[in-house]
Amino acid sequence: MNPLVSVIIPTYNRANTVSHSINSVLAQTYKHIEIIVVDDGSADHTAEVLKNYHNIIVISKENGGQASARNAGLKHATGKFIASLDSDDIWYPDFLERCVQKLQADDLDFVFANWDQEDANGRIYDFLSSDIFIQPYFHRKKKAG
């Protein structure tokens, strides 16, 4: 069973990065997806970039902030699962497949994933392993499925 995953991408003035985010979703090994991009009142050429995609849902709204844009996307989502991706981020190709497998295998309602972060010098590091607020809980960490 491959449940539909609704991917919501809120964007605001990210014409230079939103296509990278969309393309990373289109490149997923898990294919049963709908992509909902919410243009939160961009003043740059984000709308023109989004016109290049015919296999996504585009919602345009007045600027109301990221939470408002995510909520607008949720109103249009039809998937069993919801995934949110910022318009300046990308996913590894197996990201959704691994998340859906974990959700189903353990009958979960929610999964949270770590990410790679790039610092000002262009170095990539594992974000959560470096977080001083999370480190005290590492002893309770379980192996990902």
C-alpha cells in the first residue's frame, strides 16, 4: 500500500531556490505524491518559476507568513500523510520512502527527521548531533528504521 503524501512547500521571494526544492520532491523514489506550493505574496519572479511546473498545485495568496502559507496548503492537501519542505531546502531521493516506511512499520502518526546543515563557510554538518539542547537526550536515542 502506497498512501498519498501531500508535500506542502510554502514560499516567499524564493525564485532562485524554489525549483531546487520542487525538483528534489519530483526526484523522490516514493512516487505517490502531490506537491502543493503556496506562494505567500512573493514580489520577485517566483510566480513565473512556478509556471514551469505542470504537475504541481500552486496556491497564490497575500503575504501572511510561513504558518499562514502552510495552513493554506493543508486546506488543499488530500494525502494520508503530510510532509512540509521549506522552499530553500532539498531532500535526499529516498527521504519520503524512508519516512512512509517508518510511519507504516510502527503505526506512527508523526516522524521527525534530522538534516544536513551548511554553515557560512560551506561546510556541511549533521544538525541535530550538534545541537546543545538535544545532546543531553542522546542516551535515549533509538536506531532509525
